[in-house]
Amino acid sequence: MIYLWVKIIHLYKENYQWTLSIWDLDRRAVVNY
């Protein structure tokens, strides 16, 4: 059970980082225009 939670949290954190970087790229593209 604990292992499962660790997996879920890890996936969530990875997705969160990925989402942030995508958003950051979007924002930079907007700033560049």
C-alpha cells in the first residue's frame, strides 16, 4: 500500500513538473511575440 502511494505521488510530481514546464514555454512564447 505504501509503495502504491509512493508511485502515485511520484507520478503526480512528475506530471506537475511537466505541466509547469509546458506552461512556462507557453508564457515565454507569448512574451516573445
